[in-house]
Amino acid sequence: MIPLLTTLSVISSWYGPGFNGLRTANGERFNQHALTAAHKTLPFGTRLKVCFKRCAVVRVNDRGPYIHGRSLDLSKGAAEAIGLAGSGVGRVKITRLT
């Protein structure tokens, strides 16, 4: 568990087009353009400030990523918002807000 307002540096990737409209682990439909993220253990609804080239606040609504060494999977919209979409994978700083 990440304590509130603690900043960590983690490897993140993004997902989107092939999953758009499918159900996420919390039961809602995935919107690749929303500012959402998948994390293996954080409670659904947790808000994270995620920074790469820019920062955005995302909401955890899914589980993953399922690739060794990665800690966070962003929606396409979130990856675009922080400047990660072009590289696909990168080290981001995350701060748990709620």
C-alpha cells in the first residue's frame, strides 16, 4: 500500500484501443480517453498524481499491469496527458492523493 502523499518512482505503461468499452475489474466500462489507471493492489477509486513530462490526476479502476517490473498501467488518455503515449513505457512519479 502506498501511504497518502508519498511519492514513488515506478515503471508505467499504457493500454487502450483493444480494451475500449470492455468491463474493468471494478465493473465499469473502460474508456481509453479517461484519466484512469490499473494497479495490482490499490483500492478502486484511489486517486494518483502521475508525472512524466507533465502531470495528471488519475483514478484507479482496473487491475494490472501483468508484465513483470511494471507497477502501473495508464489509460491512453492518461498516457497522452502526461506525455508517455509516444514511448509506451517509462519511469513515472506517482503520489497517492486519496
